[in-house]
Amino acid sequence: METKPPYYAVVFTTKRTSADAAGYVAMAQRMEELARRQPGFLGLDSARGDDGIGVTVSYWESEQAIRAWYLVAEHQEAQKLGKEKWYEWFQLRVCRVERARSFQQSQAAPF
Amino acid sequence: METKPPYYAVVFTTKRTSADAAGYVAMAQRMEELARRQPGFLGLDSARGDDGIGVTVSYWESEQAIRAWYLVAEHQEAQKLGKEKWYEWFQLRVCRVERARSFQQSQAAPF
């Protein structure tokens, strides 16, 4: 992701219930697919460990873009199901990215 | 974590190499232990999936607190080893948390 700060990040930390694992995976994939099509979407990082705790960070050009994604009807349904059955708890934080840097291991030449 | 925004978050997204798994786990635990003792530390969320991608978000009262943690000698050694052997790549973002909310599944009474 080459965007220069400032931009926005939504940090979504969750603890999964044990309910409906297959349904959850399908929903999560669908939400990522939908988010990628939204105006102002910049990227997404996501990981979940064996303890059921996951951290998903999505990046957006503006707070308006985050609001528009929040209001997408299919996303609102997913939010409702999240509270009803998928998450034991979650924390959601909207952040302004002030500085960013990255590192890439240099690779040996392939020949 | 009950702190009210604004506060700061460091989003650290990493891809592990396959090198020195035991050493990596010991280092990660030690860094968490040290970070928790730093002035201005508020909390930490972390997850790594089977694909080797991890997202760790640490929360801090101020940018000064982040800078002070960055400069802790043992942390600087870990940063050096991270580039030398533990991470294929990483991205580091310093963010200002603007808004936060949380959800907790209501529990049935235990009797």
C-alpha cells in the first residue's frame, strides 16, 4: 500500500464465539470482497490466532469513506449477525494514520 | 481498555520468516513484558494466522511514549534482529485514535 499519510485506519479487534464457523468464514470473505469495491478503500490486514482473537485493520482515504462502508446494507446485516452470534466481544477504533514505514527483506538473486 | 480517545495506536503488520521460531516467541513475549512497564502504555492486541501474517496493535497515551518505547535498548536490539532474521516484511503505522467503541455479548446468569 503506497498511500502517503494522512489516511484513516479502522482497527477491529474481535473474539470469536464457537458458533457457525463455516458461516463466519463465508461472511468474512464476502465483507472483504465488498469493502474492496468501496470508494476510498486502500487496503486490509487481518490475522486470527488459535485463541480465537483476531485483529483486522482496514485502511481508507477519509472518514466519509468509512461511514459509507458502515452504511452498506449487506455490511449492516453482517454487523447485526456479528453481535447476535459471531463475536463474544469486539472493539472498534477509528484512527488517523500519521506516519507509516515499511521494510522488505532483500532477496538473494534467483540465479 | 477504558481510556477515552484521543490516544495513539501503533499498528505493526508483519510476515514471519521460517527462521528461529522458538527464539521469536521468546523475544515477542519479552517485548510485550517490557512494553507493559513503559510509561504511557495502555494496552496491546495481537494475532497471527497460519499464513505467517500477524497484526499487533499497541496503544499509548502520547507520541512521546511511543518514541520512548522505540528507544529502549533491548527493544532496539529486537528491532535489529527483526530485520536480520524474523520478518520477511513489515509495515509500521503510527495512528491517532479518534473514536472507539466496544461490544460484549451479554451472558446468561450462571445459575
